[in-house]
Amino acid sequence: MSLHRFLLAAAAVAAAAVSTLATAQTGDIRIAHIYSKTGPLEAYAKQTQTGLLMGLDYATGGTMTVNGRKIVILEKDDQGKPDVGKSLLAAAYGDEKVDFAVGPTSSAVALALLPVAEEYKKILLVEPAVADAITGDKWNKYIFRTGRNSSQDALANAAVADFADVSIGTLAQDYAFGRDGIKAFKDALKKAKVVHEEYLPPNTSDYTAGIQRLVDQLKDKPGRKFIAVVWAGATPPYNALAAQNLKQRYGIDVASGGNILPAMVAYKQFPGMEGAAYYYFGIPKNPANEWLVANHYKQFKSPPDFFTAGGMSAGMAIVAALKKTAGATQADKMITAMEGMSFETPKGKMTFRKEDHQAMQSMYHFRIKNDPAFAWGVPELVREIKPEEMNVPIKNKR
């Protein structure tokens, strides 16, 4: 080949590379949303999906574009099954060439997705799966999380319950979410004592035996005593606990964190119950939450819920990161932009911690009020527990 022809060929290759890069920077931003559209966590998943779209709408001023690039969401139903989620994410990264992914709903599914993100070297923004291991010992550098983790839940709830005269029995689901949550809660307690741990299948509908084992361990203990519940899904144990009249019969209280509004209907049976919540629409006071509440009422004739705020937080984080990268979606650029990044959410400011990419965020100490104007027990704010008050452990091996 002559030098002239060689130079022409080299120039053509370079031009093609530049053209490909330009297309990558100006084409649609393709995001896979992996979530449990069907399955036991369907209610949570739908809220996250609604919140994600609202967050992207809010953060882009209604344009759904960043730096001239249109945002396109590809929805994937993992059915709450780890193997399904893993296959969907691999296909989205590999075949559908998505730029990055958001999700999933289930902690068990999330743990299956983490190595897929690492294999394809693409970002996975976890929302709302909670298990500590996601940003702990199973973490890799492509994982960021806007959702709170089990330690944040635990530290906030421990701040409410950790006193020397308190005996606690725990009731949780026997899978990653429940066991991680209880472990983190126990680790956070310094004064109160956990005297029994009860783990039941996630689809439990008859709680009689489990509650009786808790009662047997707690009823003769001196001082304050209560059952701490860590539960997610369609059949929570609150009605079964209320039916036992534990306070009247044994002096045993029930405690739990925040939850979605349908689950908190049962909270009306526990006026005065205290805990710590990730979100309740009436608590945070900031422009993003005001917009979310107003627009959710406008679109759906109801207030936004627990996971709607999480989805919106994820959407706002995505846009904040893309603005920092001028619309570039390569993982290395996004990681550089997102590590240490602070961004606004319906809960106020969050910050991705550099060490494990966990979003540091406020939690809310509440007390339940039985207000006849609402179908659910209303969590009234006692105080905001700010990120700097919670010494959230770094559990990865970076």
C-alpha cells in the first residue's frame, strides 16, 4: 500500500471513530429500569417507577433531555426473581446497549445484579433495595445507591429505642432484607438488649407461632419491652400483632420503621408507636418535595408514598450526574462525577459517599398519631436525624 493510500485509510478510520463517539454523545441516553413490576414487591416497585419518571421530569424541567440528549427508559420486570433480574440486566447492557441501569426492588435480586454491572463495566444505580451487602462486601465500583441501606435504617431506629431498661424481640423476614436489617439493628444498639430473633418466610400469613415465641421470651422481662418489626411485602404482621393485645396482656409494645401508606393503615392500632422513617410526604420541607406532593396529588389524586420519593431521588441523582459529565455516560466519567456528589431530593440533600457510593441522607424520628382524617397512622415528626449523626459503617473491601 502506498503512503498516500495508507494515510487515506487511517484518516477514514479516525473519522469513523470520531463519528461513532459523536453519535454516542448525542444519541438517546438509554436507561434500563429493572424492577419487580409483578411479584410480592409489586406495590413498592410501581411507586419507584412513578417516582423515577417524576424525578427525571422535575430535574430536566420537563424536557427529559440533558445536554441535548433525550432520556429513554426501558422497563424490565424481574418478577422479584434473582435469576430473571440477572438475565434482564445482562441483555440490557449487552444486547440493548443501555448506558446504565436503575433498580431493583428486591435485595435478593440486587445481589444477583452487582456482578453483572462489574462484568459489563456499566453503572447500576440501586433504588430501593436495602441490604447492607449491596454497598458492603458484595459491592463493586460500578454500584451507587440512592436508597437507604439497612445500617441507616438500623442506626435511626436504634436512636429511638436504645436505652438500658429496654428488652427487644425482633420479627423479620427470612431473607437478605430481614436478616441484614436485624443484624444492622443489633450492631447499632449499645444499651438495649435483643432477647430473641424471629425469622419467618417472606410469604407468611399465619404469625401465631412466631408471635408466641416472642411473647414467651419477653413477657417476664423487667423494664420496657417491645417487638421490633422489619418486614416488606403484601402480608405484614401488624394486624396479627394488634389482635394479640400485647400491650394490655404483657406490657409489650410494637415498634417499626416507616412504610408505605397501605401498610401504615395497621399503624392506627398502635397510637404513640415510635420509630424512624425514610420518608413521609408530610415531613420534609423543601422545593423538590413540595413539587412532588403537589404534582402527585394532581396526577393521581393521592399523596406520594415511601418509594415514590426514592424513585424521584434516583431520577434527580441521574440528571445531576449527567449535567456534571455534560451528557457523557461512560462509566469512568460517571464514577468521577458521582463520587462525593451532593444532589437535591424530596428528602433534601443527599451525598454519595466516595468510599462505597452509598447516599448519605436524613432519617426521621416519628410518633404515630391516630388522626381520623387519614386512613393510616400518621407519623408525626419528633426530630430529623441528620446524616452526620449516624456513623454508618463502611463495609466494603475497597
